[in-house]
Amino acid sequence: MKNNLPELRKGKGWSQSDLGDYVSVSRQTINAIEKDRYDPSLSLAFKIAHAFDRSIEQIFSYEEE
């Protein structure tokens, strides 16, 4: 799953730790999502979308490998 999370996060001036704290996960989880090594659960995807006032589809996109 691809995402534009790094750009959105940096646009708010947030570190990975800041976003992790906001959505109640570790910095390592945010890093893994940003590097496409981990797909967030639906509830986590909703929390992330809410943090940026966007829809899930505006942040995450599915690409077949």
C-alpha cells in the first residue's frame, strides 16, 4: 500500500514520534507505514486520516505488485 504520509506529516511540522503519539502508536510503526513495510489496520488508517483532516483514500492507495 502506497501513501503520502511523509509529505503530509512534514507539512504539519510533525516528527514521526509526534504523529505516533497523536494516533497512539510508536514512532517505529509510523516509520514502517511510511516505508511501505507495514499496512495499518483500518482503525489506525482512520486515526491517521483524521489527524490530517483527509479521507483514507487521500492518504493511502493500493497498488498491486
